[in-house]
Amino acid sequence: MGRFARSWQLFKASWAVLRSRKELAVFPVLSGVASVVVAVAFLAPAAAVSWSEMDNNGGVKPLSYVLLGLFYLVSAYVTIFFNAALISQANIALSGGDPSVKGGLKVAGENWLRILPWAVISATVSVILRAIEERLGFLGRFIVGLVGLAWQLVTFLVLPVLVLERVGVKQGLSRSAEMFKGTWGENVVGNAGLGILGFLLTLPGVALIALGVSAGGATALACLIVAVVWFLVVAIVMTALTGIYQTALYRFAADGATPPAFEQADLSHMFASKR
């Protein structure tokens, strides 16, 4: 309960930063728009190829797999690019500076080649985990869940290291793993806390959909539209909050000090070093 209480304090502190620096929420919006463009650009041609060029055995032509592979890679890169921009400006906000959308995009652009290998690794891991899940069924989903969670936790600080320390992926992975050893409890609690809060925030949208289904007619459409908008807002807010927390955890792991914006949240126990 004590850790959950501190997670709630962390959420409030992150929300306070986001509320005072609303421009940080622009990066998830840009990421979402860019991801839709990428999906249309790659998935539509892949679907067309699969439909028109089926081979004699009913299989899919290799071109479709190439397009899908490129889709995974570009999607991962787009997400990481805008997350890098968010982290760079969250770092400025946590220091009491003046973040900006333009500044974040500039930093991400300066690091485009540095984050590209990380996008390749992330996309490759995603494809491998999905293949395992599809081949092994329920057991595959269980394995993928455990491996995916471990991967997420151990690599949680890779992007802040890449962006803020300007190092390569190899060093970034090593640094993230090293920091994880000292802050694994904080990493787990922070991720779980934000995940639970994100889930709870989606419940009003689910309730709206249920209300619309029971009502039918124009009410159902109105409820569906409001619910979709609500889900998008929740996704944007939680992505921004996660980026803020991710940056704060990196700064404590790297500097051994609680960022000024989090001092009032009493996070000294949560960020207690295990070293």
C-alpha cells in the first residue's frame, strides 16, 4: 500500500508537470498522426498485394512480408522519434526550463541516426515475440507476456540515455541494464502504477459504449464518438505522463537526486537507490 501511495504521488507530480507544460502532450499527438500515415502507406499496399497476387498454394507473396517488415520498422522509428522529442523537453521541464515542440523535434532530428538502430532492435524484438505468440498459442502468449515485460523494464531507460547522453545503442542498453539493477523496484512500481491508472481512466469510455449499446439509435453513435475521443485523450495523456516519469527516473538513476518538480511528491523512498 505504501508503494501504491507513492505511485499515486508520482502520478500527481507527473500530472502537475504536464498541466503546467501542456506542450509536452503535443508529441504523442504528432506520433499518433504520423503512425496513421505510416499504416496507410504500408498496410494498404500490403493488403492489395496479398489480395491480387496470391500464389497457387494460397500463400502470400514475399512482397507483402517485405511491406509488413518495413511497416514494423518505420512504425517503431516514428514512435521512438517522437518519444525522444518528448523526453528531451520533459528533461528541460523537470529542470525548471522552458520546453517547446520545436526544440523537441530539433533534438530528435539531431539524434535521428542514433535512435535508428534502437528502432531496428525494437521492431525485431516485436516481430519475434509476435511470431512466438502465434506459433505457441496460449503458452506463447504467456511466454511473450513474461519476456515482453522483462524486456520493457530492462530497456525502459535506453531512450533517455541515447537522447540525453548522446551515446550509441550498445552503451545505451548497457547503461539501462545497469540503472535497472539499482532501481528495479521503482521501475516496476512506476510502470505498474501508471498502467493501472491508465486502465482506470479508460473505464468511463467503456461505460459510454455499454450505455450506447443499450440505448441504440442516435444515442449509440453519440456515445461511441465520445468514447473514441475519450480513449484518444487518455492515450495522449498517459503517453506524456510516462515520458515524464521515464525522464525523472533516468535523472535520479544517473544523478542520484530527485528532480525539483518531484520534490513535493515525497519520492525519496520510491527512488531509493539499491546500490
